[in-house]
Amino acid sequence: MNLIKQYTCTMESSTPRQAAKRQNIIDVATEMFLTNGYSGVSVDGIVTNTGGSKRTIYSYFGDKEGLFSATIEHLCAEHVSPLMHMDLKQEPLHKALSVIANVFLDVVLSPRTIALHRIIVAEALRAPEAAKSFFDAAPATAYKCLAEYFTWAEENGLIRPGDANARAKIFLDALTGDLQLRCLLGFAKPPSKLERDHLIAEAISVFVIGLSPV
């Protein structure tokens, strides 16, 4: 089961009191994992910060790894929201690319996403399902949204025929490659608005020219 769906189902099946207690543990653990990484967090430390007990944590999540997966579910649901509410159809090419580029960069370059990305890469072999949920929550959702727009635009004669999925990946990856890597490595702050706007404008210019009907 997809972790985001699993997280939602679990919350819906709990009593309000249980759900609130479980969510408090997740909220506290989330900030601890983002700050200290997986290895830097212990169940004892989480208990100290939540005021609960080990027994409660084990009953809700099984173990530390289960709690880690729950925090990833929580963060993925948080990050995917702005990407899932975009409707680019009916928009001209330039505007559609501008909208998705700005939303996508807001998501993937936010400090919380960068911190989450680092943890996911470090723990992907330990928690492959969590890693997949992270990918599905941001990159894959954005790729799908833009690919659907390219398909619609091609059907309506706004762009020349081509591989919508490949085009979506090329456009969005061109925006994140350099900026995201520098942020992940920790030697650069998130780009300024001027730097972002310049990169987006250049990428859009290349795509508008390249996709314009002959």
C-alpha cells in the first residue's frame, strides 16, 4: 500500500484521542529526524520529548523504523499537497510552465524538503517504501502533472508532437539539477528570487521555442 494512503487510513481508523496522541508523536519525531537524522534519534529521546512511554510508541509504530516511516508519510503528505492542486489545462504554454516551475521549486528547495531528501538518500536501503513515497510525493507528481498538460497541449495543436513524459522530466530536472545539488551538499542557501526567476525564464524560453508548432 502507498505510504500516504496507509497513513490516512490509519488516522481515520483511530479514535480522536488516539489519533491526537499518535499525531503528536509523529510531529515531535519528525522535527527530531529532520534535525538529527535517523541515527541521531532514539526512542528514549522521543519519549522524553513527548512525555509518553516506549510502550505507546511500540504499540502505534512497532519500532523506531516504523515511526520513521510514519514521519516520512506525514512529510510526504505535507509536500505533495501544492503539487496535487495544480490544473494547467487551458493555460498557454508559457504560463503553464511558469506556474509549475515556481510551485515545484517551492517544494523541492524548501529547507524541510532538503533535510528530508538527505535523510531519504541515507536511509533508502533501510526503508525502500519510504523512499518510494518520497519520490512519488514530489518529483513523480510534478512529472505527471506537466506530462498531462503537454499531452493536452499537443492534442490542441499548441505544441509539436513528442514524448510528454520525457519532456516533463527534462524541463523540471533542468530547474533542479544545480540548485538542488548545491543545497543538498550544504554549501549553498536556497537561491534568491532573482536567481530563480532567471533560471525559470531561461528554461521556459528554450522550451517555448523548442515546442512551438512548425
